[in-house]
Amino acid sequence: MTERLDAASRSTSAAAGAAARADRGPSLRARAAQRILPAAFLLLLIVLWEIVAAIGDVPQYILPAPTAIAERLVRSWDTLWEATLITAGEVLAGFVIGVVLGIALAIPIAYSRIVRNTLYPLIVASQAVPKIAIAPLLVLWLGFDIWPKIAVTALMVFFPVTVTAAEGFSSVDRNLLDLLRSVSATPAQIFFRIRFPHALPHIFSGLKVGITLAVVGAVVGEWVGADAGLGYLLTYANTLLDSTLLFAALFLLIVLGVVLFVIVDAAERLLLPWHRDDSVALGG
């Protein structure tokens, strides 16, 4: 039976590999353009921003120049770096918890129509509640330490991971499932050999959405109750009308989100070399 399962798994892998070879993706020139054009456009915006701040009649506390923000970034680097580490820890902890809970709930949703009909509408409805409205309750229940921030972050990550993972587990070809059942494959063998590998591209799509939302969740948690972190620095700088510090903290939040997204994307490319994102396929 194991040999027949291996043969079925190899056939699906061969089909995926053939599909990947049929679509080689964009050329080197197209890939270079995908990287150069956004960077060039961003550089143009920064130059225009510097010019407007220099020659325009705009107070610095409203729109500081990029050079002033860079100078503040260097001058307050120790404070900003410490806040970045605190926020990054909250993001990673909440992200891991949200991913684990999301996948764990996606499995019964995919396997049971009753569970899906019962829980799925409630999960969707829960997203209509703004997380910033829940955050004060989490502070009341969990205290003023790190746990409310982690909880808000996990709630932000939970939804996209649950939806994409459930879709991945449910979208396996029925003919392939019938084939495996015909060779007496157990539910565990079907899950680990077919359903889970098939769902990985969907799960990684949810992870890439979730990791960016995790940064938002950590900042929301810090806005409600914190004395450290980049979200706290944003509220502190806004209270003092310290726009250079505010923009410096925003810059580090953007960098943190981009770096974490790139790490998840690199993990997807490493673990799923046969998979091509829709964006890459369209780019080719």
C-alpha cells in the first residue's frame, strides 16, 4: 500500500513540476524592471518631498524634510532600535500564535460541513469588529504587559490564515482522494501526503497577508496601553508634535513589515520551488 501511495504522490509532484516547467516566469529583464521601477519611483517621491519641504511654506512639524528625518533617525537610534525590538517581538509572537490557531481551526472547517456552516459565518462576522475597539478589553482582561499586544496581533493574523488554509485543505482534487481511498490510505496518510502539501501555497498566501497585518496589530495594541515600542513612540511623538520622531518610527515600522514579508516570501520560494505566484505568472 505504501508503494502505491508513493506512486500517487510522485504522479502529483510530476504534474506540478511539468506545470512549473511550462511556465518559466518572467525574463531577467522583466525581473530587473520589477525591482528597479519601484525603487526609482520611490526615490523620485523622496526627492520631490525634499524639494517641497525646502522651498515650500510648510512648517517642519507638519512635513519635515527627509534629510531631517534621517538626521533624527541617527540621533535617536538607540531609542528607536530598542522600540523596534520590542515591537518585533510582539509581532513574531502574535504571528506564530495566530498561524497555529488558524491552521488548527481550518482543519475541522475543511473536513466537516457542520463545523464549516457553524463557525465560518462567526469567523467572518468577527472581522467586522474593529480591533482597536477590542484592544481596551484585552488590556482589561490581560493587564498592561505584553500579552494584550500579542493577543491583538494574533487576532489580526488569525483570519487570513484560517480562510486560506481551509480553502487549501478543501480544494484537493476529489478524483485523487478517491484514488488514495481505493488503495486503503488512512485519513492521516491522505492529510500529510496530499491535503497538507496541496494547501501549502494557499497557507503561504495567508501568511504573507498575516505578517503585514501582524505589524498593524502590534501597533494597535501599543496605542491602547504600552510604555514601549514603536506604536508607543508614535503616540508619544504625536502628543509632542515631534514630527521627525514620528516619521522615523513610521519608517522603521515600514522596514519591519517589508523585512518580515520578504522572509515569509523567501521561505515560500525555498519550501515550494515548484510554485509560481499569480503575480509572477502575470509578469511573464
